[in-house]
Amino acid sequence: MTAARPPMIPWFWWGGLAFWLGGPAALAQAMNSPWWENYDHRDRYLCSGSGSLVIERNDSQASLISGGTRLTLFREEADAPGLRYRNGDMRLILRDDELTVEQLPRQLTCVRTEQV
């Protein structure tokens, strides 16, 4: 008799940080930002086959939240369409309901599912 294998946990690596893309239960346990960061928007995104994440943002910065991990990125001025936030080699690009998380050559595309 073979022992049951634990479920696959979806992980992805960005800049040495591991993010766990969990389901709704993981998001329910996601951290809340300090009040002084004053994020105007909080959106949940479903990522292509990798799970989901939350983006909190305001005019000057954004936080990517996945499971118990948080990464803060800062607004980047650009002529290209969409809002862009950056932290070192990682960039978030928001265009309408689509989020692109990139650390070249890797890209992860996500779609907004709801405002939370």
C-alpha cells in the first residue's frame, strides 16, 4: 500500500523570495498593511495556473501579498501603458483587470477577480 502524497504547493521564486500562491484560505490569513501606508486599492488576482495573490496599492507604492509573504514595490514613471511598480528586478504592471508580475526573463500573468 502506497502512502498518500501531500498536495502540490504552488511556489514561485522572485529575487530570492519564495511566494506561496495559495487559495482563498491563504488569502484569509494574508497580512494587513499598517494604517499609515494608506492603500486606496486592494485587489485579488488569479494567476495562470499558479494560484492567487493580493495587490494593495496607492499612488506611490504597492504591496504584493501571497500567503504570509509581502513585498513592497514603488511607483515607476513610464511612457508605456499601465501603472508600474518596481523593486529591484521585479516589476508589477497593472492594465485594467490584468496584472503582469515580471522578473525578466520570467513573467506571470494574473487576472483581477475581485476587490477585497
